Amino acid sequence: MSKYWHVINIGIQSTLVYRVNFLVRALFGLVPLFALILLWRAIYEGAKGPDVGGYQLSEVITYYLMVNVVVALTAVTEDDWQIAADIRDGRISQFLLKPIDYLKYRLCLFAAGRMVYTAAALVPMGVFLWFQRDHLQAPASAGHFAAFGLALALTALLQFFISFTMALLAFWVLEVATFIFILFAFEYVAGGHLFPLDMLPPTLLKVLHLTPFPYMLYFPVRVYLGRVEGAELWQGLGIQAFWVLATLGLARWVWSRGLRHYSAVGG
């Protein structure tokens, strides 16, 4: 394990070079969030009742605030592009000759990147949350907050394993950008980034729950809001853990298949 701690250390040092870029990205990432909050306030002003789709205004604002917190802590940024570039440019060969697991190596770099990005985004996000404190709800309970932390960890792993698998398509195609953008579009809509998924028709919501996308964003935010309790909470965490193991197995399988097609020329 010492070599992977060393990878995390190197990853943090390398990522710190881009700390200003992360700060600017986090700062300007709050602009669409502010626009969404203004939009929902206008919707509630014109609504006939105090709630829309079963959500009070403070719940909706808290939902979007926590969505941005989850994204800051778990989203994959450049990892998939870097993995695809390693395969395409032949740099993956060095890992095949050393006693190091490439998936674990990339997971360590992903963790290092998330730590630096979270530290850079802490100030602008904290200031924004403070200005929205009148509508920001606290966790439903200490138990829900603990479950939210567990769901966050599973969300990060799920996002990474899916992105890792998509990047491995570089073993067969020269450019994986199209596949990555398609995945991002599905995740953005079916993951609950645009709006809470329980505002959708029940049939469509059931179909979405057969996919891993709701467990990449929507589920942990619902846990924070206290909208998942008891047996449903444990069932949701179990399903999320299942998708993590399933995508890990898929990533391992695609990796082994891809190595059979891999060839590198030059030195």
C-alpha cells in the first residue's frame, strides 16, 4: 500500500499546480446555480400552493446546493481523458511492466484531485451557502448525515468506475469523446442534476431506478434531505453498493479484454 500512498502524495503535488484554475472553475460554477435558484423562486411565486412536486422552496434550494456539494466531492473531471490518452499514446506500457495496478493508480490520482479541488472550492462554496442560509436546511438527523457520508463515498467510486470503463474504449477506438459526452448527458438528466427525479412520472422514475444514474447524484441528496428512511435507506445503500461492485467488475473485464487488443510501437 505504501506505493499507492506515494501516488496520492504525488497526485496532490501535481494537482496543486492547477489550484487557481480549480478556484476559478468553482467560482464560475456557482453562476448557473444562482440562475437555477432565481428560476425556482419565480416558479414558486407563480405557484398556487406552497409546494411544487412535493417540495417546499427551501427543500428545492437545499437540493440544488447539495447537488453542487456532491459534484465537488465526487465528480470525475479530467481522469477519463487522461486514461484514454495513456492508452492512445502508448504510455500505458510502463504500467504493464511494473508491479502496480493501473486501476488503483488512477483511483489514487482521482482521490488526490478531488481533495485539492474540494479545498479550492471550499471558500466560494462556503460563502455562497452562507448567503443562502435562510433556505439551507440542515441534515434530517445525525443518522441521515452519516448515511449521506457513506452514500458520498459510494457515489465517488461509482462515478470513477463508470468513467474508467468508458475511457478504456480507447483500446478499440481512437477517440472516446463521443462516448464520454453521451454518458455525461445521461448522467446530467437521469442523475437528478437538472431537477429532483421524483418530480417525474412514477413509471419513468421506476425505469430510471433500474440504472445506476440516480445513485450517482440524486440518491445521496435525498438521503441528506431525509426523504429516504428505514428499510428504504438500507435498500438504497445496498443497491448503490451493488452498482459499485458491478461497475468495478465491468472495468476489470474491459481492461483484460482491452489488453488483448493493445499494441505499442516505439520506445
